[in-house]
Amino acid sequence: DLRKSVFPDLLKMRFMTSAAAELSRRGALDARYLLNPNHVNLNLTSPFSKSETNLRSLCECENSNPQLKNAISVFQQAVDSGGSLSFAGNNLMAALVRSRNHELAYSIYRKMLETNSFINFVSLSGLLECFLHLSHRKTGFAVGVLALMLKRGFAFKVYNLNILLKGFCKNLEYGKAISLLREMRLNSLLPDVVSYNTVIRGLCKGKELEKAMELANEMQASECYWSLVTCGILIDAFCKAGKMEEAMGLLKEMRHRKGLEADIVVYTSLIRGFCDCGDLDRAKALFDEILAKGDSPSAITYNTLIRGICNSGQLKEASEMFHFMMERGVRPNVYTYTVLIDGLCGVGKTKEALQLLNLMLENDEEPNVVTYNVILNKLCKDGLVADALEVVELMKKRGTRPDIIAYNILLGGLCAKGELDEASKLLYLMLNDRSYADPDVISFNALINGLCKENRLHQALDTYDLLVEKLGGADIVT
């Protein structure tokens, strides 16, 4: 029975602990702790202890990390003193789940098991959410929690199983997710649109488009009808796969058969898909369709189309779209500027790219490290390494820490200009100054290559030895 079913009904509860044991030894241990009636706290109606009262008070302070730290400290003191932890421990676990401290919530759960404390429904539901976020996410743990909920007579809802479905998909256990979805229908707990969308999204992310469509059709057959989100997930997946005719077919179906109208998210997916396929005319036609309907494209929509236009080399049209965007009251963001700057650099318009960077700063839109790296790369390719160094200083002044990519660009630029001593100094700073990014094999390779080209083989070999000392080995490029 266990091999055939992921979600047994109430009549199969005596097998649930065995399921947890089969899937996770730890899950079975947890089940033995909690299913033993001797472990239920018999003093639940007694007044709160002092530590419980303090802990409850600390847990009521929402979103306060210092208070939560104090609460954990009080909890540990209570554990050490052998006091009752049932009520306060459940409060602490709930507070940790709300604040997304999932690892800590799990550790409190383990402590409560060790002290034979009663774990309530809210805490068990929270543990299912922890399952999604724990680094050691195991199916057996989640199944074991469901077993405990059922054993205690708690009636969980579709929401709880949707969490498990999401966990299966995160674990890439699509077969288990589909099996659970189907078995839900057989156990009087009908999956809802969220259940289906969760698994369909998982399958799409796993590039299992055929299975995703099969499940979507199965969803309709079970009288759980597609939502706009369902259509959006499927259309986006087909667009990312470059299957634009299938995506447009779904758009037509959702309009004429489902009575659903595409929103900005769906339009943006389609525009991105056509841009990626190089079909700019159809992308622009969809953009015009949005405007004709009286809808307002989002910044993401504009950015997607601007990127497509830039990739086609039509910088003038991209600039016009940029200004049209501002005229429509949509504020360009860091991605908008970065795409345009990259486009200008790509066609050799370094001066215009720097002007756009200045405009970005004037408009209080802070460049990110990617924006700066695009500029640095172009300046170094043009041999303007001194200007690139000034840009790095600007980055630091404005609080953006240059990353390893930025420093590798500089190393390459310095070596290309034959400024090997300056390149060596920069690599030394990267090795010894904590304010610099740590060098990687690309950093060493840039300097070794430059030294070899200048016939400074002794220094090149010394740099190679340093590479091996610091990183443990070279790569084939070295």
C-alpha cells in the first residue's frame, strides 16, 4: 500500500509512521516521539511558568530579530531547567516561521521533541512551510509531519498539501507531485487551481512541457478550470523554449475558449519570446496591441522590448522607446539604463554610453555592478584604462563594491596595454587587501598571459606558482 500511495486516507493512518520511516529515519524518530501518548504534556491547563510568560511576551514582538534572539535564549534556559515548553515553545516556533527563520524553527521543533513537549496544529503547519526552505529538505520529514497531524486528529486542508506539492517540485520530484495530486482527488480532498498551478509551474521550470500540458488538460477534465495564472505559466514556458506558435495558440485558446484576456504579464512573456527569436515586428505588434486596449505597459515590458531592439542594432529606435516610456510616466529603472548602455557600447558609442550613465545618476537611479561592468569592459577594450580606473573609484565613492568581474576586466585592460607592473600591483591588492575582491583563476590567467606575451617568463612562472598556492590548481586556459 505504501508503495502505491503518497497520500493515504485516515483508514491507512497506522501505516503513516512506517511511510515516514521508509522515506526518512529522522522522520520516523520524530513520529515515535510524538505518537507516544506518554509524551503528551498532562499539565496543559496549568498556569504558565515564568520562562513561558517571558518567552510568549518576546514572541509577540513582530519582526524584531533582537527580541527573537532573546526568546531563543529564554527557551534554552527553560530547556536547561527542565520546565514546561508546550505553549511557549509553540509560540516561538510560530514566530520563527513568520519571520522566515526556518532553520531555527526546525531546531526548536527538535528541542520540543527531546523534551516531550506537545506540538500543536499551527506549529505542525509551520513545519510544512519550513520543509520548502530547509537546506536539508527531505520528503520523509514532510510526510512524517502530515502523519502526526492526522494521528492527532487535526483536519488539514488543501493548503497544507499544496505546500507539500511545492516541496516536491522544488526537489524536482515531479512524479511524486503528480501522484499526490491525483490521489488527492481519490481521498475527498479535491485539488484546487493553486494545486494544479504549483505542479504545472514545476514541470515548466523542469522543461517538461509535454507533461505540463497533459496535466493542464487533466485539470480541465476534473472541472478545475484554467485561471489566468495557469495560462500565463504555460505561455511563458513555451516562449522560453522558443515555441512561439504554441504560445500564440494558447493565447488564442484562452481568449476564445476560456473567456480570459491576457494581462501585462502574459503580453510581456510573448514580447520577450519574439524578441529572443529575432521576430521584432511581432513583438512590436503585441506592444501596440497593449496600447490599443488602453492598458499601460510596465517597466518590465518596456525593458524587454528595448532589449530586443538593442540586440537588433536599432539604437535610435531603442532611444525613442526610452523617451516614449518616460513620456508615458513609466520611470526607467537600472535595468533600462543598463540595457541601453550595453547597446551603445556594443556599437562603439562609448561617449554616448557615458552620457547616459551621467543622466542615470542625475535622475537618482543608482547604477548596479552590472551597469558599471558594461562601461568598464568597453573602456578597457578601447584602451582607456585610466578612465576605467576613474569609473571604479566612482563605484566605490557611491557605495557599489566592484566585484571580481570588474577587477578581471581591469587586469585584462592593463595587460593589453602592456602595463604589467600596474596589473601585478592590482593582483597583489586583490590577494592582500580585504576591500578588494578575491582573485580567481581568470585573474591569474590575465596576468600570466600578459607576462608571457612580453617574454617575462620567469615572472609568469612565479605567478603560476602563486596561483597554485592560493587556489590549489590552474585550468586548461592557464
